[in-house]
Amino acid sequence: MRRTALASAFAAIAFAGAASAATPVNLRLDPASGPSVTLGDLFDAAGPVSQVVVGNGAPAGLNAVLDAGQVQQIAHMNGLDWANPTHIRRIIVHGGAVAAETNATASSGKMVEVLTYARSLAAGEVVQPGDLTYAKLPAFQMTQDSPRDANDIIGKAARRPLRSGTAVASLDVTAAQVIKRDDMIDVAFHAQGMTLTLQGKALGGAALGETFNVLNPNSKKVIQAVAIGPDKAVVGPEAEEMKSAAYPGSMQFAANR
């Protein structure tokens, strides 16, 4: 018993020592990288592990987007302690200086850097940072609606099955739905400091800011509401203001440049 207790105590001390040995680091204010993003690109004082790769970089003038949670795990595995004090979800990494490109280059048979799918996606799946990567493909495979920046796609949902390795097109995706058909949702009415809330059944799906029909299970009446979040909607003056202001149904949760 005594040996077991001593062993446990030793293990605890060893673990505490390892934890305290982690080097506190801060995320750079405006990280940039080359073809690959390293810990040194992201954090000050990364030291000996500066060259550890955490993800793919973006071509010159574009942005790569990394999942903050995954970056935090990789940093911790390599002895760096990033607290992520502002609880960001994504890290935007610039690809460096803009490279000049002529129309002749884009229209030729040369290989060009394009945004592609890193894995296959099913219809309805929401695109995450790790689902996209830059790769070289023949220039003719690019279309007029091929986005150059990952931010334009992240947070949207696949309209159809998408195959790994193919070039990304804006028409591949649509605003992700926050309301699903037949969901029971909270519908709120706000006016003059008063708030009323009821539960209703969504008669259709809706993305953020879109209008959809809701069935009031008590009165059996159908009302129009505006989606404001997962399983949440509003009616009344607030909804009318959002409609008249053309509230962007394609709003994304991704960080801005």
C-alpha cells in the first residue's frame, strides 16, 4: 500500500512538473505564413518547436483558416501553453504578399493554386476550416465563381455531395440552416420592453435571417418568423425591421479578414 501511495505521489509530482514546464505563448496579432503554417508563424516565443507544422498555408494574398481548438492541442503537445483568452474559434493566417497574375496566365494550361476540398462532404454538411486546402490544378478547372478565399466558404452548407480534391465553387454551398423542418423552436415577440415567447413547429428550414412558417400548436395558426439562431426565431416589429433591412441570410460565423 505504501509503495502504491508513493508511486501515485511521484506520478502526480512528475505530471505537475511537466505541466509547469509548458511555455506560455501569445498568438501573433496578424499571423502570416508560407506554404505551411508553423507554430512559429502563429506564436511569439515558440522556440525550438517553431518549425512544427500545424496546417496548410494559403497562396500569396489569400487567407488560410485554422481551427483554434486543434491549434491549441498541437501547441500543448509541443510544450506551448496558449490560453486562448478571447475564446476565438478560428485563426486567420495571411499568405503573404500578393503575387502578380495576368489574365494570360489564368487562361493558359499552367497549374494554378486553387481552393479545393480536403475531404469529401455529404449534402447538408457545414464546411469547416479543416475541410478546405489549397492545391495546384490546371487553370481550366477554375470557374468564374471559384472563390479564392476560404472565408467565403467556411460556415456554409454543401448543396450536394462534394468530392475530395475538386476545386471549390461558390455554387457548391449555401447558407447553413439554423432551423430544420419539424423542429420545435422558440419564437419571441419583443415590443416596448415586453417579451412574449411561445414554442412552435417549424414548417420549413431556414438559414440565419431567413423568413419561414411556424405552426402554433395551440391555436393551429401559421405565422411567419425570422430565424435568429439555432431553433430560435422572432416575430413582430423586430422581425419586420430585419426583413426591411435585408438581413443577410448568408451570414457566416467565420472570422473576418
